[in-house]
Amino acid sequence: MKYIDEFRDGEVARGLAAAIAREADPARTYNLMEFCGGHTHAISRYGVADLLPANVRMIHGPGCPVCVLPIGRIDLGIRLALERRVILCTYGDCLRVPASDGLSMLKAKARGADIRIVYSAADAVKLAREHPDREVVFFAIGFETTTPPTAVAIRTAQREGLANFSVLVNHVLTPSAITNILESPEVRHLGTVPLDGFIGPAHVSTVIGSRPYEFFAEEYRKPVVIAGFEPLDVMQAILMLVRQLNDGRAEVENEFTRAVTRDGNAKAQQLVADTFELRRSFEWRGLGEVPYSALRLRDAFRAWDAEAKFDLHYTSVPDNKACECGAILRGVKHPRDCKIFGTVCTPENPVGSCMVSSEGACAAHYTYGRFREIPVRSAA
Ligand code: SF4
């Protein structure tokens, strides 16, 4: 398939692996964070980390939309469906994220809540048209990639006067998360998370372009290479980062030129800017409260804002004590550091959010057997 097969060619992968091994300086280490869950998935699925020399380390970042959603936000959706009897619709992965009181959206559905999977925000609008006697709430999640379709859905509802449709907005912003990581004590002061450079997101960057990352290169002296989601994209980006670090450069480079430009999709950016505004603060799983890191609807769209319409108030809920998702999302720990990885916590029975989505670090490691390199834990 065009644009797929040629980016999965084993021979080219071997050549790239040899180039990385040849050019990586054995006297130093290269600690590279792949921000995006799509890259984490590709690295695990295609065994990219196994092809790298020991001094080139990949660190998983927080760019998995389901993983960073805190329990309290899932609780808001569940309460709407259970107590206010709305039709709650959302993307499939959200349904299995553990929430409070042993619930998840899937378990709430088993208790009679009307929670439905949709493939797009437009499907949620369609549901509202089909059920004029019911309140339909779209539980919107995701980074900059899924925000424009949510904006289109809200504007469609406004244009059609769909008063029974609203959106519970959980859209978050990539640059704010990267800033939070770079400003975290582990990276900035303690040095427990050495971070030399980033592989920048693929799909997010098609919308926002490569320009927003220039700040990180200039201010923090961290090179960024935007990469596609195929294994050769990732390996080429690693080679480009190794070269930048060897040269002492900190620049934004774009490996994913077939889809990403410096300025991104101006029309989508304008649509988002006209529909949403910044929240002062938003809680992320793992990162805690991050200032100006998420969006909410502008006042002009208040009638379609589920938080205003149903007078919802957010309450922060701590993660399961055994779960290391928070530390994994900050790059401080690895899935194998979690004591219940692959035993109590599996994709069939996720205890934390990183085991839910295929983009989650724990799910990716489990699914592709990347945990087998660790010794088997005793039952005790
Ligand atoms: S294995 Fe499960 S419980 Fe452990 S960190 Fe990952 S998601 Fe959380």
C-alpha cells in the first residue's frame, strides 16, 4: 500500500539501524522522548528499540489522549449517564478507562447507563438528531488532532438549533505538556529523567505545524524531529536526532514532510480558535494541574457546553495506589517498573489508563511482548 509498505521495509530498517549504531557516540547516551502514543505503539510493534544501540534510549511521553485523562473527568461523564440519564457518546477506548468506585464507562453501561461508542463527533450529532427527546452528550477527548472535528460538530449543532446536544470538552494541548515535562523537577533540577531531544507528534503536527516546537529548541536547547508513525519514520527521526546532538544543534526538523508543514492547517487552527478558549488550568493524569493546557468552549457556545448545561463540577480523584501510570507518563518510570504489570493489570482488565488504549505504553509493551525481557516475578 502506498505510503505504508515503503515505510516498513526491513532492508531499509537494517540500514538505518546500522547508521544509528555507527553515528551514535559510544562515549555518551542519547535519551530521546517520543511524545506521542502512536510512536510508542510503533516502537513496540516493530521492535524499534531492539534495533538501537544500548546508549540510544527511548523514553515514553504523555501523548496518549486516553492515558492522560484523569479519573475525575471520566467520573463526570459516568455521572451524567447514570444520574442525568443522558446518552453519553465517546470514542471506544474511553469506555474501559478505570474510574471511581470500581466503575468504568463500560461497567456503567452494564448498570443501565446509555453510553455509546461513536467513530466521530459527527456521529454524536447524528444521534442527537435521531433522539430529539433525549439529551445527547459527546465526551470529547484528544489532542489538537481531534479538536477541529469537535468544533465542527458544535457549529453544526448551533446551525441546526440542536438544543439536545452538548459536549463535555476534554481537549488538551501538546506544547503545554512538553513545557510541563521540561519544567518538571525530574528533568530540570534532579536530572532523574535525562532528556536530550524529542520525536514530535505526527498527526498533531499536521494541524499545528512544526512552528510551535521552535520554542523548545530555542529556549530549552532540545532538538525536535517531527516524525510519521511508520517504523522507518521513527528510525529516521532517531538518526536525525543523533546527528543534531552530535553536532551540538538544537533545531526543529521535519521528517514527516509528506503531511506536516511549518504552519500547519490554518483553517483548522482558526476554527479551533473561534470555537474554544484556554482553560486556566486542567488536571492531567501523571502531570497534575497544568496551566493553560486544555480548552473549553467560548461563551458564544455555552448552550452546547455540557459542563455549563448540567452544572458539572470537577473533583480530582487519586489513581489506584499500585498504578505507576503517572510516573510512566512523566517519563520517570517504565511499564516494567509496575509491580502489577501483566499480572493484575492486563489489556483485558486494565487497572490504569496506560493499559487501555493501544497507544498506552503499558498496553503497547504487553501486546507486543516487550515485557518478556524482564525476569518473571514471584507470586509473592
Ligand atoms: S501496568 Fe497497569 S497499573 Fe501498572 S502502570 Fe501500567 S496501567 Fe498502571
